[in-house]
Amino acid sequence: MSPTSETGHAGRRLVIVESPAKAKTIKGYLGPGYVVEASVGHIRDLPSGAAEVPEKYTGEVRRLGVDVEHDFQPIYVVNADKKAQVRKLKELLAESDELFLATDEDREGEAIAWHLQEVLKPKVPVHRMVFHEITKEAIRAAVANPRQLNKLMVDAQETRRILDRLYGYEVSPVLWKKVMRGLSAGRVQSVATRLVVERERERIAFRSAEYWDLTGTFNTGRTGDASDPSALNARLSAVDGRRIAQGRDFGPDGQLKSDQVLHLDEANAHALAAALQNTSFAVRSVESKPYRRSPYAPFRTTTLQQEASRKLGFGAKSTMQVAQKLYENGFITYMRTDSTTLSATAVSAARAQVTQLYGASYLPDKPRTYAGKVKNAQEAHEAIRPSGDRFRTPAETGLTGDQFRLYELIWKRTVASQMKDAVGNSVTVKIAGTSSDGRDAEFSASGKTITFHGFMKAYVEGADDPNAELDDRERRLPQVAEGDALTAEEITVDGHATKPPARYTEASLVKELEEREIGRPSTYASIIGTILDRGYVFKKGTALVPSFLSFAVVNLLETHFGRLVDYDFTARMEDDLDRIARGEAQSVPWLKRFYFGAADGPEGVTDAATAAAAAGNGDGDHLGGLKELVTDLGAIDAREISSFPIGDGIMLRVGRYGPYVERGEKDAEGHQRADVPEDMAPDELTVEYAEELLAKPSGDFELGVDPQSGHQIVARDGRYGPYVTEVLPDGTPKTGKNAVKPRTASLFKSMSLDTVTLADALKLMSLPRVVGTDAEGVEITAQNGRYGPYLKKGTDSRSLTGEEQLFDITLDEALAIYAQPKQRGRAAAKPPLKELGTDPVSGSPVVVKDGRFGAYVTDGETNATLRTDDSVEEITPERGYELLAEKRAKGPAKKKTAKKAPAKKTTAKKAPAKKTTAAKKTAAKKTTAAAKKTAAKKSSASSGTKTDE
């Protein structure tokens, strides 16, 4: 393509995209006359601290980075790690005749383009270049049809950024003062955390109910086959016309919701089963209905995250990282979209593949269209689909691993969306018999047959509930008619118990946020990542479990900042932000009302903003703003908001060093206190377990006095396990160059606090023990480390088989160990701790092993360490596959370059030579190159997420 072929102008054009990977792909499509460079994400933002704020600003502006007194003017600064890139962009722009801003086609991308224009101050024509797929045709069309910057989209994104800054910078310090340092609050992350906490509260309050029913196996007496089985299983549905209670009939308190149903206990169920022995049964009714199932809409961001979690075991973050790579390399369309729309080109490509791969009988007469379900969706975007006007099949892409699996998922879903419905029949059979005591017992069985699979030939959606029946599952029943006699081969009694509501998974939390219209699809992955990183939530398998810390945080926010974590108010804020994006509301009046409140707000504030504030505050006369809420902190009792009653006078408290249980007041007689494991799920902390914790020994165990030093020796239970230490006399310097550190040693695994003796302690603190020296004079020591006892000689360490060897191993025995080749890899491998099954990506068996740095999962090629919230006993195959998938998404670990041995020094020391000017230039170039590499790495690492909310 010549430089004049698209716009009619000759010259050099600078095209700026967001990521280096995208720049490389697009450069290949544009050819000579175009220079394609990456901004590497945002080039400027609000300052991260007061040190970045220009000196002319003072007071609150330096703290917030926003001038709230002057129409919330944001203070933007070029990110420190982007200054070199900005200089490069300016240099390239100085040599160009036109500038094309080709950042992503969403609000954040529009804002990045605006920031580029503001910082670069181009004196040449500027064009906004937009595309939703990276193909040659799409890129050339984008160059030929540029538009201007959309200032409404920029204003909307800027309002969001300012709002989130005010929320985070005003509320987070409250958490620091009243709960713990280093915590954060956010407009959406705090609401997401509250959802997870509320679900755990439901689980804690839940009371299980037991109920029983019967299952009968009934035979028609005919010889059956696959299409017409001879027998069917049916469940007892009613007795004397009264429906049998099932799990759905019980409330969370374990009580029946209605007395219209019959609750069978174990005794009554067994009695009924006995009374139905030798009873004659017959078909009471047969009800047949047509079955029809339409295909699912093409993927948008949230449905892709949900389905990738169900079928591939990907977390939301992993899904977006893999999708980003597929997009940048031209395999799929833009992956941040809330639209289910397909372009005419995409519909044609999908319909062509339906005919080619499945036949004309699977193609509907007319193309399918899908209405958007997401409020305020940006419908100008397409759904996520394979790129191009002809879809590549997964086999044609050359992709491997996670990228292949995610592409295949997207491809199947897109093609299936343009296929015919699945059709069939659903049948309900009711079977009746009279018990020996005269009761009418009715059993019910339901079946489904699919006569034409339609779109299910290509794709069937997964389910969040692992026990749920998928759409393509058939249940064939015998062909029976009303009045047919049946024989009961067996009647069994089945007991059940209601279960607490399931914890959220990443997929179901994303679904919940979207259904509540909270946040935006593009930020869900980063929101979940934030609440995990902050320690508010941890994972057990795929379940999201709130920490005790999150209970304290949510309690504070609900009690003192209720409006800010109110679900409806947060959703209405989202509406207002979308109204600003459409030009239906103004940013500054809305921000004034949010921050200063109604009394201080200007006249003419939008009705929607007023209604939202009034609904959230419950006060029509004076609506307090955020500033007022964070001013009076004296009313917040830090101890009260971090205390939760367990029962029997026991309190759970969240302290600065972790959660603990306590009975009685500190320093009072009978006071008890014990730490709670930080990885414990809150619903597992029962009164009984709390009693066990309190019964364990705690505090200092005085073991005696060291006869040599005269220091008191004590045993303690620390954060990293039990240990012994010496108590230094008062006045011993603890800091500075004369500081004295107490001798300390961890207990062996075979020891416990209540049995360790003074002799044990002195023995432990004698380590490391010098065993001797080898022939070259290198010292060998015996030491107790994090991973057990070992020998150390220089940098060469060798494991010991037992703890007692630390004290009795001889020099000859140590030398014999070092004389043997060091065991590495499989030669020293231990048997697996657990087998998980076959990995869906590599096809290799996945096992859990014990490694030097703890337990890990492996398929023989990829290793992934178990997280703190995982345990060998509870890890599921799906969780193992997810850990491996996340590790693969990060790419292989980079090997460290071996250091060269230093050259031998001569006796005479020479003064260091001064660098010549040429040498300085060379060094500077190397530094710049290194900085570029670092920036590229950061871009690659962060390209899968958008701004945190």
C-alpha cells in the first residue's frame, strides 16, 4: 500500500497504538510510509503521591491530585516510567506529516488518545483511527475512514477516574486508621467485597434441614433397548395428593416455608417404603410436550469470562490476558465489549461455516440477530468473535495451549449462534400405587429426547453448578400409556440435607455484578484481582472465600458509609456516568453533589443525581456528601467494628496482626485469647472450634534460665509456628550498630509448646553446628531450615533425613554425603501427594507433589505452586487445571544469566579510568534500551486489564 493510497496525501504518518504487540501486527498491514509505535498503555494519569504533584499546587490538591474547589480540575502528570516513551513519540511526531491515534475503541481507549494529543501537542493533522479487529482489511479501512476524538467519551472516562480517586483517597485512610494499614476502598471493589461477605454471612446463619423421600425402579415387563428402555426410575412426588417436601421448600433457618407440603422424616419414609412392598402400580398419566432450545448469543466480555471459568478453568484475569493476545495477533475481535451484535460480514462467515461443516440442514433460513441485554451497552462494538470475513477453524490457526482453547471456545460459540434450534420432546410420567395402609403414593419421572440437535452439534453452554444437567443431556423413558401396569423392582429410601448457598466463583461474581448493573464489563477482571490481592478474598478451589479482614472492612463501610456500598445507589451512579457519556448530564455538577452534598451543591443539578443521592441517603432536606462522611471519624469505634460474637461469650476480633478469638476482657481474670488461622473460612469458625483454639496453650512458656548467659528462655507461638527464644535484659540495645539480637530457633515438627524443655531449647539454639572442614578448609555446618534439616558447605546444601542428625552427624558422615552426586530432578523425586486426573490442555496426568518451596501441581511440563488458600487435601482437579492454566498464561520463567567469575586482582590497584564521551553515549544508549524493554514488559503484563474501580 502506498502512502497516498488511503487519504490522498503523501508523506510520513505516525500511528500510535496502545501495546507493542499490536504495533508490530499493524505495522505489517500498513507498510511503507507509516510508522507504528506504542504508547505502552496510559502515558499520564493522576499523580500517585504528593511528590509527583507540581509545586504550585498545595493543600488538598497535593493529597488528592484533584482540585475539588475549582470544578474538580484533575492534575495530570506523565508517568515516570513513560517519560522516555513520550520523548520518543515526540521525536517521531516531529518527523511526521499526520498523526493517527489508534487506541482501543472504548471509553478508556478514547481517553488515552486524548491524553496523547494533550501531551504531544501535534502541529500536524490528527485523526482518530478505530477498529475492532486487527486484520489487513480492518486496518486499511480504519486508515481510510478516520473520525475526530469523541469528547463525550473522554469526559465520561475522566469523571469515572476522578470519582474513583475521590472515593479511594478519602475512604481508604479511614480503613488505615480504624482497621489496618495498607487497605483500600473502591467504588466497585468495595461492593464486590460486600457481596462475597454477605454470601458468607448467609452460610454462617444457615441451618440445615433433613428430609427424606423414596425412589422406585419400575419395570414394564418388556424387553427394552436404547430407544425404548424396559425400566425407569421415578421419585416419590405426592402422598394422598400432598406434595413431598424437597430442598426448595425449606428456608435458610431449616424450617418449612409452607405447611401445604408433606415433610417425611426417616422413620415415616421407611414405614411408607415397607407399606409399598408388593403393591401394584400403574401409569396414572403421560404428558408429552415439544422441546425447543435456541442457541446462545455470541460472547461478550462477561459471558466469555464465565464460560472460560466453567469449561477451561480460567480465572477472569487469565481469560482477559489470553484474549488480549488473541486480539493483538489478529485472531479475534476486541475482547472488551458488552454487545452481542455481529456484523453482516461475521454473520455471513458463520453461516458459511455452518453449511461447510454441518450441512445446509443446520442453517436457519434467516440470519439470527441478538438483542443486547446489558443496560447502556456500547452497541457500536461487536460481540467477541473470530476476526476476518472468513473464520479460521481452530486447526487452521496454528495456535497451541491456552490460546488455542480460548479461540476454539469463541469460534464454536460464534458458529453455533447462527445454527438452527435444537428440537425434541419432554415427557412426564406419573405412576400411582396404594400402600398396604391405604395411602395413595404417586411417583414421577421426567425424560427428554432430542430429535434434532441443531446448534448443540457445535456448542453446549456449561453451568456454574457442577451437578446441573447440561442442555444436550437426554433422558429416555419407556414408551408407556395411561393405565399400563408396572412392577416395582425396588423401592429405596433416600435421605437428604439442605445445603447453604454456594460461595461465589469468579464466574458467578462477574454474573452477579453485571445483573446488578454495577461496574463495567471491562473492569471486572481487575476488580476481582484487586480484592484477591488486598487479602479481602481468597480462593478455595474455585470458590471465593472472604477473609475475616473483609468482614471488618465491610462492617465499617456498611455502618458509616452505607450509601457508598449500597447496591442500588452504586448502580444508579453507573447510570449517571453513562448519562454523562451520552451528553445528557454534566460532569462537574454531578461531582459536586457527590463530594460536597446537596446543601453545598449548585443549582441545576440533574434530577437523576438528586434522586440517586436522596435514595441512598434517606434524607430529602440535606444530602451529605463524601467529604462530610469522612470528616467525623470520632464516631467510629475501631474495636467495635472489628469484633464479631461467636457465641458462649467468645468474640472474633480482627487485629492489626490477624484474626483472633477472645473470651473476657484483657487483663481480667479468666481472660483467654488465641490466634485464628488466616486461611480459615469464616463459616468454619464455630463455637466448638473456637473453644478448641482457646484450649490450646498460648503466650510465653517459661522454660528456665540458660546457665551460661543467665538469660530467661521462653517458648512462644508465632505467626510462622512455635519457636524458642531468649529474653534479653532491659536496656539491651535493639537497634543501631550495637544492637543485640536474641537467639531464636524454630521447634522441630516433632515438638510442641506444651512438651518442649529447657534442654530442648538450648539444643535448638545451639544451631547451626559446625561439623568440621573439608580437605580444602571449607567449613561444613548442620542447620535447621524452613524445609527441614540440611548440611551447608559454601553454597552447596544437602538435605538430611532426620532432625537428630543435626546434633550427631560426624565429619566423616558429612563428607560421605558430599562425596555422592547431588540428587536433582526425578532421581530425588518423591511419590505424588495426590493424583488429579488428565490435564485438558496437555493431555498429561496432573499430580500434586511436595517441592522445596511447598506443594505444587504439575503435568510434567508446567509446575504451579499451590496458593496459601489451597490445600493438598481439598484441591480439586479443576483447581489444579486452573493453576496450570494461569502459569502457562504467564509464560515460561526467564532463566537468570550466570554470573562470570571475577577476574583475579593484581597486587597493584589502578585508578579507575575515566569514561570517554563515546563510552558515556554507549552507556546511555544501553540504559535507554533497558528502559524500553522494562516498559514493554510492563505493558505486556498489564495489557489484559483496565482501570481498577
